[in-house]
Amino acid sequence: MTERRSPSGASDPVDGLLVVDKPSGWTSHDVVGRVRRLAGTRKVGHAGTLDPMATGVLVLGVNRATRLLTYLVGADKEYTATVRLGQATVTDDAEGDVTDAPGAAAVDPDALAAAVAALRGPIEQVPSSVSAIKVDGKRSYARVRGGEEVELAARPVTIHRLDVLAQRTTTAQDGTAVTDLDVVVGCSSGTYVRALARDLGTALGTGGHLTALRRTYVGPFALDGAADLDTLGAEHAEGRPVQLLSTTEACRAAFDLRELSDSETTAVRYGQRVDATGRPGPVAALAPDGHVVALLEDRGAQARPVLVLDPA
């Protein structure tokens, strides 16, 4: 990764977002560790965990850009996935032991269409018990692995898109006749795609779990703009620059924009309010020269800086 040079010639740490294509078998924390070593800084974080089995878009913030992650974690996500009908597992994905195998050699098309339709839109979803949600201060997955039975409360999520792209009948490793569905899922933050697989199986009177999951979008950040982790390391080792999205580029991609006057720029840099933006959610405020100064949120007739990226 490249470094900026100050007028004195000293190197300054690089700030920005890095979009990585996480490989299977890596935890999100593993990826953070790799980028910390490449960037030479401890200040690296990510916007939304991917399970080790899953692959795809993982957005990382480096140095000051880690402050943006709070506002990106809540972005909508999109995935491609394979749902296996006919088997349930303890983890609701292929990493867990099979707990029930009623089979699904055939699936009624009308029943499948109805079950899929019922999972679209605003729903109340019970997360997988093997999740990172804390129960009385302890991760749910740790309690389950310790032999406890955990029942998590349902939480509201929105499934913007759930479409079946392909369907095939196959035989699982244990000999169970199953049906695999290739699906695409567009959803709000906080959705557990493996819980969708579980609930789809339940609705069809059988078991269900995920056998593959790939995240293709986090907000505006797509898989086709993601860096391969192996290539990322090779480029750094060979001295070729790895391009980070600057905070300005990241904000231009992720948020609505508000252009400030010189006087407004000065006010915002001091944390002062300006006229309302008239738009919901964080809005990126740009100085007259085009660089991002802050994120603004409306409070009545005025907009308040909620994150000043270029303080006075």
C-alpha cells in the first residue's frame, strides 16, 4: 500500500477504504490482520462480518477511514447462495453437523413459490443460534458450542429480493435425496441468509441450510471492484501500489452529496450547524474544492455534523 509524503519528506499514513474479495476459510478478522500487516497500521476495521465459509465483498477502513465504517455497516447487502432443502444443520449452514435429514427428492413448484414469496419484504427473523449475538454478555455461538440451547428473539429485517435462479435434485454425502436451490438475496443489514435457508426448509416441511454464500454488494461497493487477497499481498511485496479509495471517493460512492460554500465549510470544520440538507440519512458535505469535510444529518431546519473528517 502506498504512503503519502508530507512537504518535509516524511511519510504519512494512508487513509481510505479497501474492498476485498474474502476467500473461503478466512474469518473477517483474518482479513483485517492481513491488511494491518500490509498497511503497517493497527487502525483497520471492517463493515460487516462474513462467516468463514462465505466469500465476497468485505469493506475495510484504514486509519481515519475506519470512522466511516459505522455509517456503512447498515448498508443493504446482496448475496448469491445455494440453499439445500432436505437437511437441517446445527449452524444452518454446511459447517455444522446434520441434525435432521427428512430429504427433499421433489419440491412442489407452487409451494416453493409461496414459501419464497412469504420471505420477501419486511419480516421478523430469528437469527441462527450459532451467531455472534450476545446473550447475557456471551456470544450465542459460544453458548451453543458449550452445549447450551439458545433461543434468540426475532428481529425485524427486510428482504428486498429473494429469487430462485436454478433448481436441481442431488444426493447428499449421507445418501439423502435433496434439492439444491441457487438464489439471489438482497436484504437489509442484520439479515442472516442462513436463517432464510432454515426458514425456507421449515416452510416446505423439511430441513434447510446453506451450502454456499457469496456477498456481491455492500451498499454501492461491488464484487467487480474488489481486490483479491492473494494479489493484494503480491502487489505489496513487489512494490506495486494497491489503490485505496480515498475518504472523498468513498463518500461520493456511498452517500448523497451536499456542496458547501466557503463559509459553510469553515463552520462545519468547527462542528457547527448549517442549513438542512433536506435528505434522509448521512449526507457527505463537500468543500468548494471537492474534498469531503464531514457527514451531516438533519435536525429540523439545520444539519448537524455527525462526523467531521477534515476538522479545523
